[in-house]
Amino acid sequence: MLKLFNSLSRKLEEFKPIKPKEVGLYTCGPTVYNYAHIGNLRTYLFEDFLRRILVYNGFKVNHVMNMTDVGHLSGDQDFGEDKMEKEGGDAAEIMTLAKKYTDAFLADIDKLNILRADVIAPATGNIVEQVELIKTLLEKRFAYETELAIYFDVARLADYPKLTNQKLSDMKVAARSDVIIDQNKKHPADFALWFKLAGRYKNHILRWPSPWGDGFPGWHIECSAMSRKYLGQPFDIHTGGVDHLFPHHPNEIAQSEAAFGVPLANYWLHGEHLLINDGRMAKSEGNFITLQTLIDREFNPLAFRYLALTTHYRSRLNWTWESLLGAKNALYNLYAQISVLEMAAGGAKEFEQAFEEAINDDLNTAQALAVVWDLIHSEEESSAKLASLLKFDQVLGLKFKEAWIAGRDIPAAIKQLVIEREGARAAKDFQKADELRRQIEAAGFTLEDTIDGWRLKKKF
Ligand code: AMP
Ligand code: ZN
């Protein structure tokens, strides 16, 4: 039985899909005005673990992800600059920038072995659906128009905002110098569905026609419109990082539920942040590290995947280079152990059960890794070990099969020396590691440490 922590009820719940054996999964995608940082990527890794665990449980997953390429303002609310327009340029240049960062994002997730969503769609490709949704909200009087924008009328919903402990009566818009409050808003928490080309956004470059004149959509409306278009309403699971607990997700819920009178999604899962020096890693803080920086320092991207697996998705993870190094050593050690296993056959049932219990306990990937290591060190048959490990890798995504294939043509005695050397390196006994390397070389092999682990070649 798969249990998930639902942010709506703040409880662990048994997962029950709407349709038997099928799951609709919606993931808020990146705002493509810059490279994704490894904090963002931690969230996409958690969502990948979730998706793979659903598949492991026999569900067919229909996964949808948006790309935010308009309307996400620097304040996350109704103030500040459109993040996409900060760099300047005309509409074509802004869209070229969006394409560049979308491609970079997709390349990053491929390197991390994150499965691409079945539908990956940009907000700017779905403006018609967003306009239609705003029309419905106006018709049903959940929205109103001022000279500057169309707003959602939060006071019309008894339970706004969902997912957060904040109360509507306590909510005030922060008194910051760059906050331009529309004096005609009915409530400070009312949020924009559509910005007109007026006031601060008079010269906004990205613009589309609408019944309220040319303008552009707010950030939240894209996800309401696109999730409904591709998954229907309600759908099963909606995910994002914890910063979406307010305002983005409560606003999505408000829009969709007000317009159609049914829940938007049944389960809401939120991943905790990656921290750097005890603060959130954020593009806007300028304290971020990209996957490319890790690669430039000769780290295999899968070492970062391993690191993400070691910490539960609902716990914060403090970024350090040392912890990445530890993850890399553990991963390479694992690869070395896997490379000596016999052809896969059968399976280690007890360990498979323990693995399943771990992943189905709200994605306890750290415990799942512990099961992997217990299996490696167990007395199980070599072929059974390999069979189970390859099965586990459907969830872990650490490319065990490649590690095994890489070691296939190497004599067992040499592989044993490599394992011992990995062990010595992990224990920081570099003298012993060097001595083992000499033995390997003396036996006629060259050992190279590469970004993907180690590579052994026969000397000729
Ligand atoms: P953005 O590109 O800012 O829209 O964010 C993309 C995703 O990354 C969202 O799901 C955010 O919740 C998530 N996110 C942003 N900062 C962090 C962080 N420091 N750690 C983990 N996830 C984050
Ligand atoms: Zn969203």
C-alpha cells in the first residue's frame, strides 16, 4: 500500500487513484529566464522518485509539466518585473531566451536521469485556455475588473487560502517600495488573473488580445488552465516545492475550484528546499549552483541524484561539496560492487519486500538505499542480488545496469582489487588506494577515474 503525505490534510494518506491503475500527475515547471539551479533540480528529482514509485506500483502515469515563460513576477505576487522581461529585448528575443533555458533545463534533467514529462507545454502556447478560464471566473463573479487588471476576488471563497496556515484576515501585501498596489483592489490578497497594458505594465512586451484589451496572464492561471486541459479535473497528484504552499498553489486551487465546483487535485505533495549557508538557494538571491558547475568540477550528475536520495523529500538538505563527494564515493563503491555480480536471475525476496515498504512509506528513499547496501553485504546469491538491484534501479535511476555491463569482461580477481580500492578511497586511506592501483596496473590493466565512475582497460 502506497502512503503519501498530503499537504491538503497534512496527514499521511493511502494513495487511491481516481481511475484504477492510472495516475494523472501535474508538476509546476521552471520559470525559464535562467538556468535551473541544483535546488530546483532537487525538486524535479523528488518528483521523478514519486513518478517512478507510482510506476513500480503498477500505475500508468500521465505526467504533465508547464514551462513558465510569461507572467511570473519577481515578487511572486502582483508586483515587480516579469522575470522573463528583465534581460530586455523584443518579443522574439525573449522567446529565444525562453527556448535556450528550456533546452538547458531538459538537458539537465536528462543528465540526472529524470524521466521527461509526457506533456511539456509552455504557458505562452496555452493563452486561449487561460483567457477562457478567466471569462468563466468573471461570469461566475469570482473575478472583477479594474483599470489595471482582472483580479480573483478571494473573499468570495470561504476557505481561501487552502494549504497554508495563513488566515485571510491576517494577509497584507508587504509594504515594499516596489509594490504598486492597485487602489481599486477589493482585498489586498486578491491576485491578478490578467494584467492590462496599463500602469507599471504599460510597455509589457509579451502581450495577447483578450476581451479586456491586450495584456498578459498572471502566473497562477497557466497551471489551472493547463492541468485541466491535459489531465481533466480533478486529477490525482499535484507537486511542487514548498515555496508553492503560498501563494502559487492556493491560488491555483481557488481559480480551478471556483470555476468548476470540483477539487483541482486530490493529493498535493511538496518537496523541501535545498539550502546553502542555511538560506534557500534561489535564482533571485544569486547564491545558486548549476549542474554544469558540478560537471565542471568532475562530478558525475548521478552523484547529485544519489545525494538527493539520501535525504527524505520533506526534509531540508543543506548543500556542501563534502556531502556531494561522500555521495560520489558511495555511488562509485556501489558501482564497483555491482560490476562483480553474476548474470541476473531470481531475486532476493526479503530485500525486495523491505525496499517496497520503504518507498511506499511516503517515498522513504534513504531507507531504500539502506536496503540496497544491506543486500550488497548480505549472503544472498550473486545472481539474485543483481536481479533485485536492477529492479530497485527502476526507482533509484542510478544506472546500475550500465555499471554492471562496464565490468563484464574483467577478471573477477581484478574487479576485487577495484572494489578494495573504492573502499580504501571511501575510507580516505589514499596510501592503500595507490598501492591497490599499482597492483591493478601490474596485472596488465589501466585504471582511469572518470566522471562516470572508473574505467578499466586491458594494456596491450
Ligand atoms: P522556479 O523556476 O523558480 O519556478 O522553480 C522551479 C521549482 O523549483 C519549483 O517547484 C520550486 O518550488 C522549486 N525550488 C525553488 N527553489 C528551490 C530550492 N532552493 N530547493 C528546492 N526546490 C526549489
Ligand atoms: Zn503551477
